[in-house]
Amino acid sequence: MKLHKYLESFVYCTFLVLLASILIGLTGAVFEAIFAGLMP
């Protein structure tokens, strides 16, 4: 059952990376909107 454990951790890591990239993308979009609003 070692392979199953490895697969489980791999899926977990992939999910974390995906979540992080989504959060970074959203934060980037928000900052872009804020800077676009500040700039005349």
C-alpha cells in the first residue's frame, strides 16, 4: 500500500499548488484593479 500513500500525498500537493496559484491569480487581479483605479 506504499504506492497508494504516495499517490495520496501527490494529489494533496497538487491540490495545494492549484489553490495557491488561484489565490495568487486573484490577488494579482485585485492589485491590478486597485492600481488601475489609482492611476489617472
